[in-house]
Amino acid sequence: MSDSKRRTYGIIIGLAFGFPYSLISQFINVWSMPGIPLHDLPIGRVAMVFLTTLFMAVMGLIIAWDEESFWGLIGSGFLAVFLSSLLAFINSGERQAVTSFFLSLFTFLPRLIIYLPLGLFFRWLLGLVDTTGRAPSSGLSRLLKVTFSILIVAVVGGRFSQISPEAKDALQDMNALVLEGMSAVAKGEDVPEPLIPVDGFTSRATGVYTLEWSSDVDSLPVTRPVAEFGVTESLIIVRFENGYRFGCAFTPPTNIPKCINITRVR
């Protein structure tokens, strides 16, 4: 296979894998929880799908650039770690450059190891589409094999972005609590008990809001029950379009959260 043809195949494979993978990973929680106003990333889900697809195309190009696979795998791995760190920095809204730098540094090798299998997968697909020395009649079967392989890996990989059942329950309970509280305020009634410690809810909790799930429950200064071993606790951050926000900590099996105002999130 010529260099130009191999590199073109690399780009096509990257695009073919990147689009379904990024689409599923970015929207699987939205699809699985209709009606729940999930918080969107600063870049936006649609933009993330586009950027991830483009990145996968570049990754496929790097992997296919040379006949030898070693440097392509290493180069694509380094690029993946760098870009993922950059996107995480932008989406988190983090302004502590030193903290972000050391966090990226300490997680560099683990993330590089995670991306290497993807590079090997791309290289294996390139081997399948390489018709050098093969009978033309086997082209259709190879195309089907490549297509199904891409879809299977993309779907399985994208599903890893789906939140846990405990997190899903917490988001649904939080949404119900916010709606109940807003309805009580509109009727001139008392807000639900978990919302009583939240200052300003009766006056500022109006309009459109979003919910964000986080595992960083310890960052919320509330006293909560001691979680049993293996239990997934949830921090739900409620953001209103007027800038008002508060957080609630959920500790299963109870669905009654501990809530309080927050002035800064991460």
C-alpha cells in the first residue's frame, strides 16, 4: 500500500470511529434521562462531537503516517494525552495552572497506556483494508469486518461515559426536589425540608436551571451520613441561568440530600 493511500485510510478510519464514539459518549446520559436538564460543558456537546471526531482523524493519520507502527502509536498517544488534558482544563473552568499541570503530569503515563490500545486497534484496521497480496473478491468481507469492528468498539467505548445507576437516581431526585421547591415558592408554601438550609432559594431559584453530577462530595461543607463501603455518593450542582447555584450531597440508600449554598465550584 502506498503512503498516501495508507494515510487516507487512516483518516477515514479515524473519522468513522470518532463520530459514533463521540456522539454516544457525549449524549448517552441525555438520551437515558429525558427531561433532566443536564449541565452542558463550556465547549458544548455538539462542539465536543466535532472536535473529538476531528481529533480521531488526526490520530488515524499519525498512526498511518509511516509503514512502521511504533512511532505512529507513540505519537498518537502523546497527542491524545495532550489534547485530552487541554479539553479537560477548558471544560473544568480551572484557573489554577500549577495544580492542573501537576495533575496532568501525574496521570500522564496511565492515560498514555489507555490510548495505546486504541492506536493498536486503528493499526489492525489498517491491516484489514490493505489489499496488497490479497484477492479482490475478499474486499467486501474486509469492509464489513472493518465496519462492524468500528461500530462495536465505538459503542462499547461510548457507553463507558454513562453514569452509574446511583448517580442517575440522584439526578432524578434532585430534579424532582428543585421542581417541588419552585412550585412551593410559587404557591407561597414552605419549601421541602432539604432546601431550608439553602439561602436565597425562595427569591433567586427562578428560570432555567441545569444539574451537574460530581463525585467530589467532600467539597460540599455539609454533615452527611457515613456511606457504606462500595456505595457511590453523589454531589449534584444546581445552576440557574441568573447565576444562583447550590449543591446537594446524596448518600444512598436514602434519597434525602444534604444541601447548602456554594459560591465556587471547582
